[in-house]
Amino acid sequence: MPMARYSRAFLRDALRRRPILALLAAALLSQGCAPLIVGGAAATGVMVGEDRRTVGTITEDTAIETKASSRIGDGLKGNIHVNITSYNGTVLLTGEVPDAAAKDQAARIAQGVEKVRSVYNELAVAPVTPLSVRTNDTVTTSKVKARFVDGQRFNPLHVKVVTENGVVYLLGLVNKKEAADATEITRTTSGVNKVVRLFEYLD
């Protein structure tokens, strides 16, 4: 479904501002804040109107991210960096944990959150990435989203973009043509090392 002109302008303006917000968020992380919630399902106005999820599902995704972040933060010990993204009840875990036991525990905690249908555990057993890597990831996400808008091949609000250490994860309720277009645009964006598709297909 083509986007209205005001929708593209709104998105483009928001994406151009995002790197500044990324630096502010990164600064908070460096001060030892709670695990970062990546993505978030909260949206207003035109964004909610064009999302393929129902308002109820969007609200549930937001609640899942908040609960999972809190529970994983309380349950895991040591130096961790865990991002939680929920889309239509599917949870993606990205970031770094100190060992395999922590990785498995994070997945169990996320799976136990109300309304979670499935969990993709993409946590790496590795040292926590530095601030510079996370900032680059946020910039990469912004570039991918901006290219979605400029490409005008599909509604950018139908594809969720999450970047972790140069790996871009794509989520959303899409048809196969939209998935192929989103993958191609992402794959050819500078800063992207790998693309992982976690779509739910409408066709």
C-alpha cells in the first residue's frame, strides 16, 4: 500500500534526527543503565494507522519488551548487554552475555513473559560491545530505514529493523515481494555485514 506524502516526509524527518537521539541513548548506557530496549512498539498517529498489527498487539509488544527487559536485568548476573525486541509476539534477543548458561537463561525468561509466542535467541557469548559499536549500529539502522523510505517499494512501517554489531535483523508482517525488497535494500546499505530475516509472511 503506497504511503501518503505526509507519511514519507514525517518518517524522513524523524530518521534524520535519530542519530542525535542515538548518541543520547548511548551516553545513558555508558552510565550503567538497565538493559536497553531496542525498537519498542509504541507509536502514534499515522504510524499506528499504517501498522499491520492491531493496536492491542502493539500494546502487548510494548509490554513484552518492558517485562522481559526488567526480568532479564534482574535474573542475569555479570556484565551483560541484552536488547529485547517484540513484534507480533515474536521476541528477538540480541547483545552479549558472558556464557552459554546466561544465554539460555535469558531465552527462558523471555519465553515465560505473557503473550510471547516464540523467541529468537541471537545473543552472543562475548564481551560487551563498546559504545562506538552501538552508536554505529544505531546509525546503520537509521540508514536502512531512510533507504526504505526513499526506495518507495513498500511501506517502511511494515518492516522492523534491528542492528547488532553490524548484523541487521528484519521483522514484520509482509508478503514475499516486500520481504525480498527489504532484504535487497538492507543488504546493499553501507555498514551492514549480514542480514537475518525473521518475517511472518502474509502470502
